[in-house]
Amino acid sequence: MGRKLLVFGGSGFIGGKIVQKALESWDVLIASRSGGRIPAGVNWHRADISDKGDVTGLFETLKPDACVNAAALSQIDRAEEDKDLAWKINVEGAENVAECCGTFGSRQIYFSSDAVYDGSADIYKESDMPDPVNYYGKTKAAAEKAVLSLDPEAVVVRISLVLGFPVTDVPSFYTNLRDKLKKPGELYFPVDEYRTPVDVLTLSECVVELIDKDFRGVLHIGSTDHANRYELAGLIAEMMGFDKDRVGILNPDREGQKKAPRHKNGIIDVSKARALLDTPLLSVDEGVRRTF
Ligand SMILES: NC(=O)c1ccc[n+]([C@@H]2O[C@H](COP(=O)([O-])OP(=O)(O)OC[C@H]3O[C@@H](n4cnc5c(N)ncnc54)[C@H](OP(=O)(O)O)[C@@H]3O)[C@@H](O)[C@H]2O)c1
């Protein structure tokens, strides 16, 4: 029996890719609420992270050497609509996992987001103070604090937008874009929302490497440059074989259709990760190309 890695949210977009990558060097176990989208050959355990008994029971039984917490209510508008559920999963769930990691001595990687920033600065360093503009960001900022206080050895990975196709049957920015492009009509994306995207394979390689690194605290992982959502959608549409001109610039008046406000500049400084990790971080263009 090799070393055990427990991935909360291993059936999700990012968790699924981490599971696939980690299988090369770990005995991988997945925990999530529903077991329908689990890669073949991986042990799945039903657990709701917001249920302390579920999480503690899992740690007592499995005694994982390391744990990735990629489980969350990850849709920004849904979190705004159902704040109680978002808090329960994103904050109380993260606390339950972090407390067990601290108690059982499991190396922990927790996923946070650039949505903890208010988006008014030109670029953000890990040491910049969170000041989120939406409820999802608030839950992530609160969870980060709790995770590092309950498990000071943990790594909090702040990511911006993750690029790529899921391993399992879950939505991602790519699949949502592709599904919309298959229907007639134009699509509109904001030209003033900048992101520092990372492709899901590079992210997974970074995370698997990080587990064995002597590092704790907050770490940004993203591309070496940035792009706005309009530029990104156009580039990805073209790579998918669609006409790039079907992607237009969102008129700011239409932004009222979104339930939750979005931060403008999600430009994160990734120099710390570049110095720490052997896995090379890519430019936006290289990252998009890597996913095809
Ligand atoms: N994708 C991005 O661009 C992006 C950007 C910034 C930050 N993030 C963060 O990165 C992490 C992973 O995101 P993702 O895009 O992979 O999310 P996702 O595709 O929505 O996957 C979420 C996973 O969490 C599980 N989950 C949800 N609620 C749960 C609960 N109460 N108990 C146990 N498991 C639960 C889901 O499975 P079940 O529903 O079956 O339980 C699923 O496996 C999240 O923390 C997200 O906030 C993502």
C-alpha cells in the first residue's frame, strides 16, 4: 500500500484532473456527495464536507497522508442566491476538513480563488488583503482564514480561472462556451474582467508537486500573463473550430443580468510559485494550446 491521498471534490472539474495526475504516484481516494462521476478504478467515499461526522469518520477510517480540498459550491451566482448553503459548504466544510488535517497530521492543499480580492488593484500579491465583492468571495476569504488557523501547515492555493475540459461529466468554462457556441447567435463577454488563467493539467501538476514541497501558507497559481474574458473566449472559440467573430464585447448595461457582482482585475502575481515549483507556469496562449 502506497501513500494515501484523499481528494474532497475529486468528482469535480479540478479535483477530477488532480485525481488523474495523482494516480501516477499515490493511492487516491475520492470523497464527494454523489458517486456518479468517479474515474474507473478509484475508491469513492460518500461524504458531505459540511457534516462534521462524515468528515471525521472518513479521516478515522482512511488516515490519509495528504488531502486536497477541491470541494465547494463553486458557482458564483448560486452562492449569491443561496448564501446559507454556500457558507455551510465553503466555510464550515473547509473548517471540518482543516480540523481533521490538523488533528490527523495530513498534508493539506485547500483551493481558494482570486475572488477574495476586490479587483481594483493592478496586480495582487499573496500578502494583499482580501476584500471580496461577492458572497462566494466572502466564503472563500473566511475559509482561508479558518484553514490556516486550524492547520497552520496547510497550503491555500489561490487560482483565477481554470481552463480545460473536465475528465468527468461536469461543466467547465470550456464546456459552457462550447455548448453555447453550438447554438446559433452571438455570445458576449466582458472586456474589463481580467483573469490570470491556468490550464487544468498544469494546475494538477503544480498541486501534486506542492504536496511534497516544504511550503505552507498562501500561493497564487496562474499564467505568467493575463487576459480579459472577451479575449479568452475568442481564443478558445477559435481553438474549438468556431468563428471567433461570434464572440462579442458585453455591453456593461447587460451586466445587470448577473446575480453577483464580479471583481474586475483578477491579475495575480505568480512569481512565488515560479520560484518554488519545478512545474513551469505557462502564458495564457500556451495554457490554452495545452488544453487542445
Ligand atoms: N473552476 C475554476 O475556474 C475555479 C476558479 C477559482 C477557484 N476555484 C475553486 O476550486 C475548487 C474546485 O473547483 P471546480 O471548478 O473543480 O468545482 P466543481 O467542478 O463544481 O466541483 C466541486 C466538487 O465538490 C463536490 N462537492 C460540492 N459540495 C460538496 C459537499 N457538501 N461535500 C462534499 N463534496 C462536495 C462536488 O461533488 P458532489 O456535488 O457530488 O458532492 C464536486 O466534486 C473550488 O473550491 C472552487 O471554488 C475554481
